[in-house]
Amino acid sequence: QVQLVESGGGLVQAGGSLTLSCAASGRFFSTYTMGWFRQAPGKEREIVASIRQGADRAFLERSVKGRFAMSRDNAKNTVYLQMNSLKPTDTALYYCAAAKSVYFGLGSVGEYDYWGQGTQVTVSS
């Protein structure tokens, strides 16, 4: 069992930056692939980024490549999402999630086993 708590969301102007954090409790954090998802009002939840257990490789959804970066610190049981050059279309509730069985690539919503409550990111134009 893994408990996840996101933080770092807020209101930012277009072109600005935010860093989201996700603190995990529970055992075996380092064995999970971690992901960041987002869900805008009226839209389905979509994956933004994932990072493998050993932090050796992160994957980014095409619309955020070059702007977002995901990292993890297994010693601190924490993952991060650095978001730069934010756009109004990035406005959404951002969720952190953990997967036991995603070994390569982003994965999908159904492949993630544990979820946080989300943190709101609002980008004004």
C-alpha cells in the first residue's frame, strides 16, 4: 500500500513555472513506476509523465516535451514535476500515481495502482 500526497500547485501566468511534488509513504516506493496525470474540467484524465523505478529514464507526453521534466528521489520517497513555459491549456488538476507493473513508457490510467488527491494548476493568459 502506498499513500501519495501532491503539493505545489497554484495560479501562474502563461510562460511561468511551477514545480509539483508528490510525497509517498509506505513500503517499497523505489519499486514503483511513478506517473503524473492531469484532468481538465470536462476532459478525461491523461498521463503527462512517468519515471521508472531506478530513475534512469523518464517519459513525457508529446505536448509537454521540452517544457516539463519529471524526477524522483528514492531516498526521500518523492517525485517531482518541473513545469516551465506553462500555457493556459496546462490548466488542470494534477495527480500523482504509482504503478507496480509499468516497466516502459508512460502507461495508462488503468495500469496505475495508487493515486493521490490531486493539486490544482491554473495558468492564466
